[in-house]
Amino acid sequence: MRIVLIGPPGAGKGTQARVLAGRLSVPAISSGDLFRAETSRGSALGELIKRHTEAGELVPDELTTTIVTRRLHEPDAGGGFLLDGFPRTVRQAELLAQALEEDKTVLDAVIALDLPDDEIVQRLTGRRMCQACGMAVHTVFSPPRVPGRCDGCAGALVRRADDTEETVLRRLAVYAEQTVPLLRWYADRELLLPVDAKGAVPEVSDRMRAALAAVTR
Ligand code: AMP
């Protein structure tokens, strides 16, 4: 299956993408993770990307799409994929549709996670990520067993540079301006499956699974 997962920052896209991709046996491909990998290489491209991500702004559409579609052409994504955080603008969605058309494929569904702004700010400012495996925890809602260490792989837990309150608010504004119009774009193409992202991870996963089952039966 070829699925897109959209949602405001902090709605749990990364966590849910891993769960669903595991169930569907397809790779979860996160544009944010691809950017963080490039940034950590310290390349000139990484420096350019960092200027946008650290300000809470979007990386330009053409550059983003080039990086993501290159990843989509790797062999493990040949039988399907779950895109996490891409596309984020109508322009990116158009470019993705073109790339898929060239590959003679289409998307099966677009899941849109929904969460109120106050909950997002609370979730993101307490979020810590494992530097080694990328798993997310929350200092209050899902604290790690050993402070500062990932429960899964014992890697160091760090705060993302763009999870400060000021940058989170900017990311939310960018989502409202640039990504919300994309929801209508996919709804018009009868691909959109809205899912409430409130509650515990398994509850949200179950809602996503039920929404997908209804359209893929
Ligand atoms: P994420 O890990 O999905 O929260 O993404 C982190 C940051 O990477 C975002 O705040 C953006 O600056 C950038 N980013 C991720 N995906 C995209 C995208 N599809 N288009 C533009 N910028 C993106």
C-alpha cells in the first residue's frame, strides 16, 4: 500500500507511522528524518536545510520533493510505503502525484491526524527523542525508565532543536497556512481519512487501522 500520513507537529505522526508501517510491512519514510540525517552529515545541503528547520519554516518544495522521491526509488519502497510528514503543501502533493504517475502508481489513502493546538504545545515541549533509534518519549506523559535513556536501545534522549515553545508556535502557524489547504486537496480526490489523534498510542493506531480497513476492503 502507498499511504501518506499528515498531521500537525506533535500529533504522533512518527510514532504512528512506525506502528502502521510495521503492520503493513512497508518502510515508514519521514521527510523530517531524511532532513535530520542530511543535517547531521554537516554537508552544504544540510546547512541549507537546517536554516529552515531550526526556524520552524518549511524546506523549499522542489528540494524536499527531490530528496523524498529519491528515497521512494530505493528497492525497499518498491512494494509500497508510508510517507510521514510529506507532502506538506499542495505543490509537494502535485509533484508527488507526478512522480507516482511516472512510476505508474497511485496513492491508496491519506490519513490526516487531528489534535488541538494546546495539546500539541504540551506534547512537543516535553518531547525527547532517542538520538540512536529516533523513538519519542514525553517527560511527563511517558517518562523513560532510566532518566535521559531510551527504554528500547538505551540511546541518549535529547530535545529536538525545533521543539522549543517559540518554534513550536511557528510550526503550528506554518501548518495552518501551508498544510491545512492540502487536506481539502486530498479530500477533493477522495483520498482523505481524518483520524482523531487524542488519547494513547494504541487507541489512535486502532482508529487509523479502522479508517484504512473501511476503504481497502
Ligand atoms: P518533522 O520531523 O516532520 O516534524 O519535520 C521537522 C522539520 O523538517 C519541519 O518543521 C520542517 O522544517 C522540515 N520538513 C519536514 N518535512 C517537510 C516537508 N514535507 N516540506 C518542507 N519541510 C519539511
